[in-house]
Amino acid sequence: MKKDKKQLLEEARSEGYEKIDLYNCENVEKLAWHYTEILKLIGENPSREGLLKTPERVAKSIQFLTHGYLLNPEEILRSAMFKEDYREMVLVKNIEIYSMCEHHMIPFIGKAHVAYIPNGYITGLSKIARVVDAFSRRLQVQERLTTQIKDCIQNTLKPLGVAVVIEAQHLCMMMRGVQKQNSVTTTSDFTGAFQRVETREEFIHLIGQKLH
């Protein structure tokens, strides 16, 4: 009997798991076949014990790592928009980022700091982090990721200004190529009020402070 999502979640919780990941089974099968061929091409034996389930595992992994393509970031923000007469900075910082470089399909990891100044509407704080996830869980470059987050918040909430700073380490620079293990890349993008020096400086000051 085919089980629905609710039944699968209940079974997972009964076994001590809080969540399970659901995959497109047809895509898993297709991707697994290709990963089997890749193993052969790099000189491995996909039939040996340690690799028997590797193609399926990687097929599921790549679907999870790129599940942002299935999400609509603007809808995420609209799902928790509230009228509020607040016109000071709202900052969510140190949002973990796990993304995949589109040039080498190697991860880059770091943190995003996102702020906006409301203009009649606010959104749930968790939605900011979800928007970051929706864009980062795709094949990306850090520069585009920064701008996409900014544009999404600006176009959806229409605030007085948006600021986004991302700091990340790129494994394509650390593991191959130039092999510089301690390099950090910082990108930023600002709109509206954050283009004023004093507002931008307040934002930069806050993201550098430990307030807890």
C-alpha cells in the first residue's frame, strides 16, 4: 500500500526522527544511473560493497542540495506579511548558507546578514532565513545570490531599504585551483535608505557586534 506524506512523517517520528526528506523517485533512479557511470569513469568499481548504495545516496543528496528550485521566495515572504507601523531597522544576521558553486558544483558555505527598514509591512523573521535558503539551495555564484535576496525582499515587502552582506568560504578555492584555505569572500548589496552612509554604517556596526 502506498503511504502518503502524513503517514511517512508519523512513522519517522515514531522512530525518533523529527523530519524526513521526500524525493522524486523517478529522478532518483535517473540520477543514480548517471552517478554509477561517473564512478566507472573515474576508475572505481560501483559493484564493490562500499559503493553499492552510493549512486542512490548521491542522487538524493543532490536533490536536497538544490531543492531551492522548487521554492518561491516571494511566496515565502507573502505567507507571513503583517501591517505594522515600524520604521526602524530589522536585522537578521548570521544566517547559515550552504550553496553549490555553479562552476565546479563544489560547496561554498558562510553566513548572510540581512536587514530591511519596513514601510508599512513586516514579515516573519524566519521567512528571511527561508528566503536565503530558497536562493542558496541552487547552483549559484555568491554575487548573484546576494542580489537575488535583496531584490526579493525589496520587490515583495517594498521597504524603505534592504541591506544584504554575505561572507563565505568557497571549497573550489580551498580544495582545488588556487588552494587558499583561509580566504573569505564578502559581497554586499543595498537599496534605498541603506545607500545613505549613516544607515549603512549602522548596519555594518551591528553585524560586527556580539549582542548576546
